[in-house]
Amino acid sequence: MAIRVLIVDDSATARTVLKDVLSKDPEIEIIGTAPDAYVARDKIIQLKPDVVCLDVEMPRMDGISFLRKLMKYFPTPVLMVSSLTQSGAQVTFDALEAGAIDYIAKPHSNIYDGIDKIQKELISKVKMVASSNMNARIMARKEKASISTMLITKSYALAETTNKLIAIGASTGGTVALSELISKFPKNIPGTIIVQHMPGGFTKAFADRLNSISEVEVKEAEDGDIIGRGRVLIVPGELHGVVRRDGGNYRIKLGTGKKVSGHRPSVDVLFNSVATHVGANAIGVILTGMGSDGAKGMLNMKQNGAMTIAQDEKSSVVWGMPKVAIDIGAVSAVEPLDNIVESIVRVLNKK
């Protein structure tokens, strides 16, 4: 059965181009279009689409406001398709936190000239959004709403540990999952490094956002940064990040290079470096995400003595990366998202 898609965009040109592109795939059926949120509301109730492609800037009601109402009254998988630039990172995160599964940026100038560059990604993401776990997305949004009104609600007593390091990989659904996870980190958590699949320019805004809701320091990683206790570093978009030992410290090394497992930054690149330079002193965590990035690297970590944790299917928006890691035997424990911090603490306190 074809994926039934509703396109919501105030631009008639954009609606036509998106419809033409998506209709080329035999697995996708465009069941309607809408120029604004009010028309979209009526069509969603009437047609019950599998996926809504939603613009941000629209008359009468903007896309984010509409998205919040949609998730409250008629939860539907949403792909944001908008002219989201680096300066619009805040809008992107607002959309993801409001309930969107993923986003893709429309060409900034002439959509006719630029659509070919995103055609493959657009079709792929529509299919991914259609197969996503909407229940997990709703629960994640509720968790995020509760996080926004508090900081840590549970304190953890950590044993004094040395040379420990936590490495985390995430993709689709990861921004909200990481918000829940990092907001629960105690101040004395071992140094943590994260790869979240994200464009260049977005990771700093994401790090600042996490820093504002956490008791730990969260920042976008800079080359040579120490990965120290109480500090969480996010690998910048478009760069690979690896861990290196420097005397008594772990440091991050950033660099360019080819995409690995289809991504830069790549979770596999990070995890492989952790396996080599941290070994049994590491804890690896793989969260919700499409594809397989991180699975082989996590297997390498496990084979070098690290404890490895995967997010479970029920709490994952897209159970791709964790599933592949589990299937190849790379995972020591499978946990729901809200249990992962407790699992990490148990490992750190284990004698």
C-alpha cells in the first residue's frame, strides 16, 4: 500500500514541485495539498494521511503552532519541509520538540533549480517518517515538556572513577532523546562525547540548548577539548570526531574526511576511536536513528571490554541504528530511554 502524503505549504509553486517529485516514487501517493494550517486541519481529519509535509512560515498560523495543535488533537507523522537555514536552527529544534519526526531544508532560492539536489533525501525521509514509531514520539514530547519545567529530579551518587568515558550516537529522534538523557546527568558524570547526525551550524545551537536544561556543561566540541568529568561535548556537524589519550586526559580530535556509514560526523568513527583508546573504561550508548551508523563501532567497543547500551524499540522513534547493533551482537543491555541514565550509573558504581 502506498504512503499517503499531504503537502502543506503557502507557496503554490512549492506545493506543485513537491507533489511532482514525490509522485515519481510508486510507493508514495499525494492525497492532497493545503495552503495553510486551517485547510490542512480539515484535510487531515478527512483524509487521515500517513505523512504530512509541513512548511514553517505560513499565513494565519505558522507551522510550529499548527504542529503543536496537531500533536495534541490528531497526532500524525510530520516531516518539516522548509527553508531552514543555519540561523534557523532554533526553529528546527522547536519543530522537533513540538512533535515533528524529522526535517529537510528546501532550496533557498529557486525551488525548481534546487529540488534535484534533495529529491533522493526527500523521498527517503518521507518513507522513514511513515514507518516511524509515533507512540514513542508522543511520549518523548511529553518527557520534553516535563523537562522544560525542571532540572534534575533524581540525584545519583557516583563512585569516584577515573579514566571513564561515555560515548553516545544518535540520529532521527535523537535531539529529543538526548534532551531527556543529558538533562538527567549528574554533575559528576564522566566526560561524555556525542555524535548526533545534524548539519553544520546546527550543533552549536543544539549544544547551547542542552546546556540550558542540564546540570553538566554541554558545548560544541572544539579540536583538542578535554573530555572531562561533568562535561558533554557534541561533535560539530560536517566534521568527524575521534578520542585520543593525552597523558591523564582524553581529548577530542576533529577533522574532515569522507563520510563513513553515510555520515559526517559518523558514530562509527567515534566508537572505533573509543574502542582503541579507551577500551574497557568506556560506556557506549546508541539511541534512536535511521540506518546502521554506529553498530560496527559499538561491536568494536564491546569486543574491547566496553559496556554497551542500546535504546529499546518501544521508546525509539526510529529503531534502525539500535536494532542493527543488537542484531550483530554489539549490545550488552537494551533499555528504554528513561532507564538509560540509571543503567549508566549502575555500571559506573560497579566494583
